[in-house]
Amino acid sequence: MLKLQRILLLSSLTALLALGLSCKPTPKTDDSVSGETSAAMNKMVFNYLRGTAHKSLDPMKQFDSASADLVANIYDRLFEYHYLKRPYQLSPVLLAEMPTLAEDGLTYNFTLKKGVRFIDDPCFKDGKGRELVSDDIIYSIKRFADANVNMLSYMLVEGSIVGLDEFHAETKKLGKETDYSKLDVPGIKKIDDQKFSITLTRKNPLALLPFAATQLSIVAKEAVEKYMEDFERHPVGTGPFYIKDYSRRGVMVLAKNPNYHGVYPTEGDPGDAEKGLLADAGKQIPFIDEIHLPLIEEPQPAMLKFQKGQIDWIGLDKDNFNKMAYKDEQGFHLNETFSKKFDMYAEMGLVMEYLVFNMKDPLLGKNKALRQAIAYALDTKGYIEKMRNGRGEALTSITPIPIAGSQAQTKTEYYSYNKEMALKKLEEAGYPNGQGLPEIVIEYRSANSATRQDFEFLRNQLATVGITLKPGFQTFSAFLTKIESGNFQMATAGWAADYPDAENFYQLLYGPNASPGPNHSGWANTDYDKLYMDSKYMPNGPERFAIFEKMHKILQDEVPVIITWNPIYFGLYQKWVGNMKRNMMQDAPFKYLKIDTAGKDKGV
Amino acid sequence: MLGYIIRRLLYMIPILLGVAFLVFTLFTTVGEDPVRIALGNHASPEAIADLRAKWGLDQPLHLQFLDFLKQIITFDYGRSFNTGEKLSELFAQGALVSLSLTLPPFLIAVMLNVSMALIVAYYRGSIIDRFATAFFIMAMSISYLVYIIAFQYILAFQFDLFPINGYEHGLRAIPYLVLPGIIIIFVSMGPDVRMYRTVFLDEIKADYVRTARSKGAAEPRVLFKHILKNAMIPILTYTVVAIPFLVLGAFLMERFFSIPGIGDLMINAINTGDFPVLKGLTMYIAIGYSIFNLITDILYAYVDPRVKLT
Amino acid sequence: MSAQTRNNSLGRRALQKLMRQKLTVTCFVVIIIYLTIALLGALDLLPDFQARVGESYEAPSLSIAKIFGTDIFGRSVLFKLLAGTKTAISIGFLVTSIAVPIGITLGSLAGYYGGKIDGFVVWLFSVIVSVPYLLMVIAISYVLGKGMLSMCIAMGSIGWVGLCRLIRAEFLKHKEREYVLAARLLGANDHNLIFKQILPNVIHLAIITASLQVLGAIKSEVILTYLGVGVQDGSSWGSMISDATGELVNGHWWPLAGVVITMFFIIYALNVVGDALRDALDPKLVD
């Protein structure tokens, strides 16, 4: 027994000593890091981070941004939104040119680019990636419309292509296995290996936009059939990168597809050339050899790594914005110490934040004056200044500012903070100074400190006119269930553009889009619905904008939702990152970026 | 001995049944709905019904539970709702990573804390004891979260002593694990040293110590020979109880230091109602825990001949 | 001497012993102050922490409301700390008052009687302990709905396990000791043996565990609030700490400093008083 104690004592003392030793001389872990970079000296490695882990790399099965960012780099679509040009417009990726519209205004003719190859993979004959053909496009569209594969995003094309809705219904009826070759879609025709056509159900200027979505990426039948359930972890695309090291919760490594067909854009916005954004015009992309994507879920380590130069590009959150940047009349700037080290962009998001009223709620739904009172009591500008460091614009219409038909083009007015009006409306509503008004519950979809602080701001605001607000911090699924079953009073909401068109925002209040569609207020107004349908398929221009103004007037008077603000997105990037222009429709444009490796080694 | 071990292994069955029942009840009846989360906004009622059927969540609860029992027996918990990955693979990848994070500091901490507690107990009542008490209590009154944030910021960022975060497989993981390890040791110090000190003081007051002392045994000898031996049982008990709490700590560590272990996997599974992952992880942990417990009990018998394994 | 008078004199002597130590008395006063704050909070007599007292993020200055500065909304950090004190004390009290009685009862019954009772108790805590703590707490708070009370019930209904194991182990040890065997020979019944003979000898473990439990509960609250399960109206130390993580990088150190200082005093006091109680109550120490 004595022996055991000696051993224990000895080992504990050794441990003490060992700890003392391991603490004092500092383990030089930097060496390992820099050693790695010098080994990869002539390699262009781009270090970015993933804030959340992706769900699926099967293009048709994903609908979360973490997945979309990866899919966009592994697969190609027919179109993308032009990297440099604003307003956002389509440009061809897998196509030789933009498709031509036949005289009937319904049929688009597409021609594929020549020499586009899938990445080498054992699923192909001899393991060599074969050339992309029209059949791949048709297969991919069908797979996208297969109800058994795609449970998330079919609504993007619903009703727009001849025969596709029927195909969608048929796959649902057939169940799991559908042989696409036996089930034709009349609106999609193969002409030859390079050419195909798509026929629309009606004239529709928005019809091509869904083909820029990552869900409509082009996949190879061989890969789908070979890998089956594992296809979502074993992507085979034509894209600029392929997966070199798959590690969902560790460091994901993408490597350059050396035979990629794409080139850097040759045209841009005025001023882009001066900024050096066109220096690589017409060169083969991608420039970067490898992308390293560690999963970093907490903001602090991500920012610390960025400041150490171990990450090349990062979004700037509220707390770090306070520390690193400021706002003046000319816009946003980095503090002096940081502007020497990093570059910054500030780009208006394609996002509208709003609050929803449940129109079926006995209190709020029937009392327009009460809803107006709440709208007058909200200080959106104050909210942006105080809670978001001025990183946003108050919206006076439902459309985010960069999109055609927004407040930049139309003359729309909206509620702004007005205590007298709020009190007047409250009296009109039957609750002078809030007397007799029951507590109103507002639902949030999470309970982190940001939502909690948002709520506290809102609560304080409404308290100034005597309205009492209570929070309902829900889990995400509970939130969805509550909202979509109409079991709520007020809820917070936000909408990010599926495609950069005002229609995508006005549809949020279209009557037939009631839950489970996106119109959670359950509001339905025949005038509004008619105007919406009139404007939906109209090309942008004064005529369409005039209809938007009419719709806005109805929204302003009825207040089924309170439109609040349009966030501005900030990012920092290292000085050695080139070709950076934030494109809100391309969140991960790694194929256009480059690294000044010489500059990076010198620590420019 | 062998008979004892076999009996104890058989005893795992009712415990695992209890765990299975508990986890099943808690997560199937409440908690996040995986179908709603997978389908997100604007899912049609039929899409929800379809997916529910696909995942077998439309079955009556007792059948789902039977299914779960079958999974436990076959060790096949299927694939994650979220990512389609096989649970056995997820676990195999994550468990070693988590262990590499928590086990070394845990072992070091036990030895270190027992040693420090012995020292403090030896100098009981003196200024050293008081100073140590104040120090450990101060260390205890700061939140785990604050330690992580502060240590990462100061030691890794400002003084460049450690990598900020990250993980690599194999031995190359070591540099990434040092700082989290130090935090784990540091955080365990306050409560553990105090607890062990209490245990030692209890033994110091026991009759046999007085006897030993009265016989003229030197103080250090008394301390190490008699007290350490007798204090082993409460120490072992306390150590075992502390193990489940490692997961709580490991989760925050894994998030802040980007270590792909199972703590973070579990939190994400809770938040998305990923039943296969939750069920599988809990059962794996429960089995591991039971086995660990058994080892502890065998150690009891080794340390203290009064305890008989029957 | 009957057991009754023995305990009485032990209690009195313990109290005398406690009062002799200045530090203990000071710490005792500290606890009383915190309890008073909590009581005032319960009676709604604390200043309203939601009220604005100045601009956002004012550094500490010499007026009472701003002694710890202000937060993002210009609210007094001191008033938030007071509200947080009420929350923390409530949490500690609730969790302990759920966990300790369960732990003592089950632990002593299991340790004393053994057999089927022991089998059941061991099974019960083995099951609970086999499930990761965080998973259990989050799951239980889903059942009961988010918020402070359900969080406390969740922590309490798991927190008894550690104490139960300790008490059980001690009972196993003590029931074979001479004094128990002697009492049994003298005709003491089970009730008497458990509550009058053995329990006083192991109750100090409950006191230590309780003081650790309060501590653990207060600290778990920080983590759970960080995960979005805990207190939701911003009036807890946990929510202040999770806000402070972002504030710190901007040099707004005072909310965090306030929380750390406030937590330190109560935790220190609890520990010192817990130790002193242990020393005073431990029958072995009575000379």
C-alpha cells in the first residue's frame, strides 16, 4: 500500500513540475503556422471562415447560406449576377452568351459554352471528367423539380415553365425513384448537345433569375447515381474549385480546378478600372490555388485570427465596428490604426427588416389605429444609430434600396417616430395614453443577447407612449410553428432577396401567399392583390414604379407590417487580397479573388 | 472478481434502459422539431407530413421507442437528420478529439489539485492556507466564459503564446490543445482544491491520525501515509462525479477554440432536434460512463481493502 | 446525555465559535446584505434597473447610480447588478432547496438500508448522471418552458446526485463504526440512528455541497443564459457577462468588472461561512 502512495505522490509532484515547465517556456506555435505558409510559399492560399457548418453539398437539397457558399464554388449555374456591374444583372456562366428570346416572347434558346468539363472523378468513364452537354442541364432542372429530391426550393420556378409543375406533381405521385428519361417536360427541349430551349407559361421578365440560384446548379447524372446518399458529401461539378479535404466541422479545403472554363469579367461599373478591379480582365480564373475554410462559430476567435492575418476576409460585427470603425458625413471609415492594416467595404444589403402584425389577432387585427400608433411610436432611425452603429438606412418602402423600384426611384413616405401622432392614434384606437391596453407579445426566433437587446430597445420605445410589450423568445421551430399557425400577436421578421427584384418583396403581402407562404400577417386586400398581379410580370420602368407607389400607399394605411430598415454590410479584408468588390448576390466569390503572395510575406 | 465484472456489465442494461427512456421522452415529446427546422420557412403541410413519414416520426411513440431500443442493440443509430452523416462515423471522429481536449488536463488537474490540497491541508490555519483560500475562491468567482474570452485574448492574441484556435489530427493537435487545457486546469483548481482540502481535514481529525501522531509519527509521514490513503475513496467519488461536467466545459472550449469534438455537435443537435445524433451520443456517453464507473469501483477495492467486490 | 441536548449544546457552541472569528462575522454580514437585497427585490423595492440614468456607456463616476457606470441603454450598471443579485440569490436558493433535501434523503436512505432501496437510488442517479448535464438541463427547460424557474428546477432535479453519492458513501462507512453499533446495541431504532446518530456526523458535507451548489447554480446560469435557455429579461449576472464579451473589446470594462466584483463578494462570503460552519459543526472538532 505504501508503494501506491509513493507512486501517487511522485506522479503528482511530477505533474506539478511538468506544468511549471510547460507554462514558462512559451511553446512556439507560431513557428508551425509560419512554417506551413513558407512550405506553401508559391501557393496562393485564401483563408476564410465558416460561421456555421453546412447542411448539404447536394445543390438541390440545400437552402442554407453555409451550403450555398460551398456549392457556388464547386458547381456552376447557367447564370450568375455579374461580379462588378450594378444594379445586379445576370451574366452567363455555363452559356456561350445570354439566351435569345424567340418572337413569341415565350421561348428562350440557350447555347452552352464549348469545352466545359466536369472535374475528374471515378464516376466517369476512365475517371476523366467528361464534357458538359444539354442533357446535363435538362437532367439538373428535372432533378431540381423532383419533389423527392428537392423539398425546399421548388417555389423558385413554380408556375413559370411549361409542363414543369406537372412533372413536379408526377414525381411526388411516383414516390422515391423516378426515371427522368421516361418523364418529359414539354417546356424544356434538347436541340443538340450544345443547344436547348425553355418555354415559359407566360411572358415573364423574371423567368431567368432562378437559374442563377445555387439550387439550380448543374450536376452530373453519373455522380448522382454512383454516390446516391453520399452525393451530398461527394460533390462532382464543373465549378472553379473542388473539395480537396472534406471536413464539415474542421478545416474544409477547396482546391483550384486547373481546367476551369471561366474568365475574369472584362467590363465593370464606372470607376472599377481605376480601382484596379479590371486589371485581370479576360484572364482565366480562379487565381487562388487553395481555400482553407475552418469552422469558427464564435465571433471573438474569428476576429482575433483576422487581426493576426490568419484569415483574409471577415464580416464586421457591431462590437468590433465600434472599436475599429466610425461613421461621419462622408460615410464609414476605419480608424487610423486599422486602416493602415486592413481595407474595408460597406455595402447596402438586399434585406428588409420588418415587424409583422397578426391580422387575425382580436386586438391588433381589427384595430388599424392601434397598429398605426405602434408604427408612429417606433424610432427606426434611433434604432439604427444606437443599436446598429448607424449601419443601415430606414426604409420608406418595402423594397431594399439597391433594388430597382425602391425609395431611390419612387416617392414613398412612411412612418417615423412621432410621439404626438402615436398618442393621437392611440386615443383613436380607444386606449388614451395606453390606458386599458393589454400587454402585447412580440415573438423572436432566438434568445441570444442581440435579440434580447433588440427587444429591450423596442420595449423602451413603446413604453414612451404607454404601450407595454412582452417578449416571446422562441426556439426556431417553435417560432415557425407559432407564426405559421397564426398563434401570435406580433413577430420580428426579415426578408433577404431570392432575386434582386421588387416583386420578391411585394409578394410578402400578397393575399394567396398566406402561411405557410411568406405572408404571415394573414392580411388580404383585393386592391393590393390586383395591383401586385399587374406589376408582377411588368418590366421595370415608370409604369411599374407607379403601381409600386399605389401598393405602398395601401400598406402604409393598413399597416399589416411595419417596415423598418435596410442593413448595410461591412467587411474587412487584408491588404494583400485583390479584386474585392462586395457582391450581395455572390457571398463567396472566391474564384475572382487573388492574393498578393509576395506582399503577404512582406506583411504589406 | 470476474463474476463481479460480469454482474456489473449486466447491471448496465437497466441503466441504459433508463437513459434511453429519459432521452426519448425528453426529446420526442418536447424540444425542437427537426422537420420544421429542416424545411425552414414556408413549408407546406404536406411537405412536413412527407418528411415526418420519411424519418419515421409519424409512427406511434411506442413503436418509435422500440425502434430506438433496436438501434441500441445493433449500435446503428442511422444518419443525422441534419447532414445525412452516419452517427457511428460522427462519433468516431468526434470522441477522440473531445477526449484529446479534456482527458489530459483532467488527469493533470486531479494530480495537481490533490497535491495542492495536501499542501494547503498541511499548512491549515496558517497564512498560507488563508491566502490560498482567498486565491482559490477568487478564481472560482469568475465565470468560465470570462476565462475563455480573457485567456484567448490575452495569452493567444496579445502575447502570441498559443495559436488562437484550430485543430489538426494526430500529434499536431498538441499546440492547439495547450491553452484550452490550461483553462480547464485553472477552472478546476478552485472547487477541486477546496473539496480535497475538506476531505483531508476530515481525515486529519480522525482518531487514527491522533493515534499515529501520539505514537510520534512525523507530520508529513502522517499526512501522506495515513491520510492520503483514507481520503482516496471520497476523492475517487468526487472525481467520477466531475466527469459528466467535462462535457459542459468541453462544449464552450470546442466552440471558442474550433475543436471539432462532440460537445459542440451535441449542442447543435439539441438546437436542431437532430434525434439520431442526440440518441446516439447519449447512449454512447452513457455506456462509456457506466464502464468508467466500473473501473472506479475496481479501483476502490484496490485502494481500500475494506471494500470487497461482491 | 440525550441526543437532543447534545445537539443543542453543539449548536450553541458552534455559534459561539463562529462569532469569535472576525472574518466569518464579516462574511456573514455580507451574506445578510445580499439576502436583504434579494428580499428587497422580491418586494419590488429595488430601484428600477430599466430606467435610464444617463448616456450610454458612461464610465463609473461618483454618483450612486453611476458608481459602476452605465450600459448601452444608459441604464445604471449598479441597479442591474442589484436586480441580478436578486436573480442569483433566487436561483441559488431554489436550486439548493430542491437538490439538498433530495440528496440527503435519498443518500441516507440508500446508504443506511441498502438492499432494494439502495438499488433503486443507485439506479436513479446512475441514469441521471449518465446523461450529459447540459443535455438534461436544456431538455428539462424545454419541457417547462424557458425562463428562470424551469432552469432552476432543471438544475435542482439533477444537482442532488453529487450530494446523494457523498452522503450514501459516508453512511456506508459510518454505519459500521463503533458509535453506531453501540447505539444500535443500546436499542436505538432506524429513525434515531439515521437522523440522530449518523446524519449529524455527515451533515457538514451537505453544507459544503450546498455552498458549492449555490456557486455552481450561479455559474451555470451564466452558461445557460449564453445558450439562450436562462433568464431572459436582462436582469441576471449571466446576461450581463454575455453582453460584456462584446463590450470588453471596446474598452467598456465596467459592466464586467461590476459583475465580477459582485460575484466575488458573495462567493467568497459563502465559502468562508461554509468553511466556518463546517469547522464549527463537525463533531470531531468539538474538544
